[in-house]
Amino acid sequence: KQEVTQIPAALSVPEGENLVLNCSFTDSAIYNLQWFRQDPGKGLTSLLLIQSSQREQTSGRLNASLDKSSGRSTLYIAASQPGDSATYLCAVRPYDTGFQKLVFGTGTRLLVSP
Amino acid sequence: DVKVTQSSRYLVKRTGEKVFLECVQDMDHENMFWYRQDPGLGLRLIYFSYDVKMKEKGDIPEGYSVSREKKERFSLILESASTNQTSMYLCASSPASGGATEQFFGPGTRLTVL
């Protein structure tokens, strides 16, 4: 059964720092991995989608990498800003389900201080 | 931009009431999903629909049913609400075409059952 873990559960940094959020998964048989952002009390906003054949994706200050063989993904945020404060979730789409089920981690809560 | 909307942001109901949560997407997506999100447990899939009138159970379907009469609309029904169904409910949609597609989420409905 696929399990997704995100460490740390919470992270606090001063504005301007570059930071890395980690996501690990137990089974490398995945179609893709998706990173989301969630603001308190709100829905999920999709940030980046990495297909299983890709190594990384970039969007603005965000860069996500995928190492399928080791079951790991990282989300790199450059020059962090207070507006980046949110919970970041990763999710994988496993092969072993007959439909498009995502398996989610429990998230990393990020606080960027001015 | 893909837009997924949910009928209510906040809902308070009494134990035993029948509750309807509505979700509408405007991008002609084939797939629609209902998740619930609880602290420490992350997001868990309740039901999935891949076409009008078609549905599949997710990980935690007990106590819930769904309805999809039109492609753009997917309803989650709590037949007899209970306090353990107090949660954040999130709807998502995605296009068909294999495993490579991205899921887009609505803003969520926070349901409290008293």
C-alpha cells in the first residue's frame, strides 16, 4: 500500500531564505507526483505536476524534482516571501489503482517571517 | 483557468439530518472526486466518478453516497449525518486520458455536525 510522508511537519524561516520541502513515497510505481499549496481554511491550489518520466518541473520561484527510484521528491522555494506561508502537500498517483486516485502526504506547514 | 466551485464554504447540520454537498466544474472534465480532510489524517478519497451516472468507492465511502446526473456536477450525500462526519470536504476534477492528468480542487466546505 502506497504511503506518502512529508518531513518536516512544520518549518519557520525568515524572509529571503531558500528552502527545501521533502516528500517521500514507499512505492515507485507511480504515474506522477503533484505538489499543492493550501492556505488556512481553503482548498488546494496545484503548483507543479511531475510525470514519472520527468526529473523536475519549474514554475517561477518553485522547482520540484522527482527521483522515482529512491521514492523522493523535493520542492525548492527560492527567495521565500511572507506570502509563501501556507501548507504544502505532495500527492502521488499510483499505478495500482484502477482510477485516478491520489495518495496524499499530511503536509508541511511553512511560515515565512518578514 | 479551470474552476471548481462548491455550494457552501461553511455548513452546520444536526445529527441525523440528510446533507447535500454540491460541486460544479466548468472545464468539461470527465473525472470528479470527493475527499475529506482531517488533521493528522490528510486527504482521503470518499468517492470518484469517471462519467455521468458512474461512480467508484474510494477509501472511506461508509456513510456517504454520491450522484452525478450531469457531467459538470457531482454531489456528495450524507444520508444521516453523524458527528464523526464533521470535516473539511474537498471536491476535485480532472480530464480523462490515462494517468498523466492533474487534479484541480475547489475551495472546500467545512461541515460541522452537532
